Amino acid sequence: QVQLVESGGGLVQPGWSLRLSCAASGSIFSRLVMGWYRQAPGKERELVATISNRGSTNYADSLKGRFTISRDNAKNTAYLQMNSLKPEDTAVYLCNARDIFTLFITWGQGTQVTVSS
């Protein structure tokens, strides 16, 4: 079974950057579709970006150009580079993995990102 551990969140000022990491274990990473989602207080969870096992990416329209998802199969890790952060980006960011063979979906516990001056 896949385990996911997110890291890299924190408190930053508007305009700053952060890179989140999601380390996966317990499965063959190259068969996982990885995704980042976020959930702000009082709001529904929303898609940020996904990256397929072959590296194809998909982004929420509102985040294209500021956020970049990537993966390092050698390190079993997915990343989310977030630039020009805004207060409205404040949320818990959650990593998600979907096994392309079993279709089983796993969620990480989340990492808090707070953008405030």
C-alpha cells in the first residue's frame, strides 16, 4: 500500500515561492499518477495539478503559469513549485497518488501553506 508524506509548507509573504515535496513509498512509483490538491478553510478541496506516470501534466486553469508540478522517479518524489504566491493560495496542500494498475487512490496528510504579510 502506498504511503505519502508531504513536506515544504510554511508561512511566506505574498510574492514569495515555495516548493512542496511528496515522498511516496510502498509501491512502484513509476506506475503512480501523482496529484496536488488544496483545501482552504470553509472551501471544498480543489485540484491544483496532476502529473502522469509518463510526465504529462494538467493544471487548474487559475494556477497555470505560477505553479509547476514535477516528479523524480529515481527519488520516488513529486514536487509542486509555487511562485508569486498570493494570500488566496493559503490552504492545506494534499498529495494524491493513483496506481494505474489497481486504480487505488492514496492521500497524504497534507502540509499547510500560509501566505500573509
